[in-house]
Amino acid sequence: MDWKRDTKLIHENLKPDAKTGMITQCITPAVAYAFPDAETASDVVSGEREGIYYGRYGNPTVQTLEKKVATLEGGEACLGLASGMAAISTALLTFLKNGDHVIVTKDVYGGTFSFLHSLAPRFGIDVSFVDCTKLSSIKRALRDNTKAVYIETPSNPRLTVLDIKAIANLCKRYNIPLIIDNTFMSPYLQNPLQLGADVVIHSATKYMNGHGDVLAGLIISNASTIQFMRKRIAGDLGQQLNAWDGFLIIRGIKTMALRMNKHCENAQKIAEYLETHEMIDTVHYPGLSSHPQHQLAIQQMRGMGGIVSFEVKGGCPAGKMFINHLKLAMISFSLGDPETLVQHPASMTHASIPPEERLKYGITDGLIRLSAGLEDSEDIIHDIRQALNRVQSSIKIVN
């Protein structure tokens, strides 16, 4: 059926159970699967016949999710994994081995940075963090052993927007796969594969599930790449997503249109308010005309997302004081939940990055990342206002 996006989120690759007629997706927690004979078992293991032979390599409930997400992202296949970091590490290790080099956008999630700094060198993988807003910077960073380019757009936490189509064209010229973390957008707001990317990653913990009760990662690509990841990387590392979490993400996707539209609406209002407050140095939100990539965001994104980052005047003490005085918004490491969540990257998600490195990547001591929830926007803004006013009063007293 040629359904619109909102309808696809609910109905794509889902149908009532053939035997019972139940509409809700089955949860199948099986680990072992029986075969009628040794030949069938051998064919399934070798891939000559479709099927599941062990829980570490697949699950019927998770397969339903994978088919649905592959369609939503416009890919051939999808792999469900136990966390966003499982998806990130699996995608990178699929293309990189000892002696290889990867180019990574300099404005990147702290967990990705930590993996590339701590674990990648143990595999003999070299990393270059590059300003990917400039194609010339990517070209200069290319080496004979460069085997992948990895980007986030919008990035975490500064919401830098990168030109997916231009970077994808550059990568194709050099026959290098482009991997994109699409977590901040979800398939509802952006589809990187349609813009030329080779692999798309989601921390399904966030907007895909949307309720803060699942750890999961998803990778979407062509069928052969996903099959290699399933059999040779994720399966061997034991990163498979379990059936219960797969079910919860299927359920969450059904309300994604409503949730993402509300997240975007609230974030826009919050960003516009923050730009008017004298305690704020800079607001990073693609929906603002002041954002350096505002026009690019309009071209490649269907919405501006639910994350707003901003810099509170007064540095680290002011940033911490601000989040400590919030009453509605909660201090949390996550995002994409119904609740408004805030965090201080310098001391939380990006604390593993040395201070001098953080500044190089634009993560100042006063930077705050806010995940706009589904509450009434007036209540969120009132909470922000009273917290900022408390900081402003304290700073005046100190001065």
C-alpha cells in the first residue's frame, strides 16, 4: 500500500495474527529452534534457507521490528541490537580492522568518542576527528587506508547539521562507506539512505521507543552488509536485542508521529525563548534562523528535532546551578523521553573527553543539552525562566 508516513508508522509490516486475530505483536522469547532434519538445520545455519537457528542471531519479534524499521528508513535490511553503543561499535567494526583509518565528525556523542579513543586503538584502528561542515577538511583527512566516514547530523550535543548528500557524493568518489547516526532525527524526520548514506544507526533507546524503558540499537543498510553484521560481528559479540525490548519499540513507533511533532514544537518554542534571555550566550537549534546551517536543515530534515543546546553565561558553576534549580525538567543522561530532560555535557555525557579536547569540539563549560519533552511548552519555559532567574540573582550577589 502507498501509505503516508504517519500511517506507515502504525501499519507497515504489521498485521493481525493469522490464528487468533490479535492486533498486538507477539513476544517470542525463544532461544532454541527445532528442525525436522539435519539437512534443514545445516541449510539455515549456512544461509541457504531462511530461518532462525539460535537466539543470538535473531528472534521472530525482533525480526518484525527489523523489517518495519528497514522500510521506514528506506533500506533493504535492519539489525536490532542491545544498545545504541552496540549499533555504533558493530557498524564501525564491520568496515574497520587492524591498520585501518576512519574519519569522524569532530562534534560527536561522548560514548562514540570514548569507544574510538579507548577501544579502537586496541584493534589497531586510527581515528581522525574532522570538521565535517567543510568537504575540504574531509578530503584533506583522507588516507590510502581510510575505510569509513562516520558522522552525526544533527550532532550531539551542539546540533551541527552536515550536508549528507555532499558528503555521501564525496565518499562514493573514493569508494568509502558513509555511516550516519540518525538518533536525533528518527526515521520520521530524516532518511539519510535516501540522501546517499550507506549505513544508518539509531539508538532506539531514544525517539524510536520514546518512553525511557528500553536499551536498544538499530542499524539499517543493504541486505548483505546487515547479514555480515548479524553473523560475523553482533552475533559473535553477543549483542542481540531481546524480544521484550523489540516489542516495546514496535509499540513506541506507532506513536512516533504524534511524539516527534510535539517534541519539535516544544523545542522550537524553547529555543526562541532562550534567544531572548540575557543569561544565555548562544542557542544551538536548527530551527532558528541564527543557526549556521538553518537553510541546510530545512532542505534535508522534515522537522528540527526535540533537542536544544544552549550556553549559560558564567561557565561550569552557572551551568550546574541552572540544572540544579529546575523543578519540572529532570537531570538525566538520556533523551527522547516524554519528560523534559537536561544534562551538562562537560560533567556528564562528555566528561570522558579531556577539557582541552572538549573546547576544541565546541563543548564549553556552560553548555546545556535539553531534550524537550511532551509537557505543555508554557510549563517547560516557566521552569527554565525561574531557574535562569535564580542563576542570575546568585551571580549578581556574588559580583
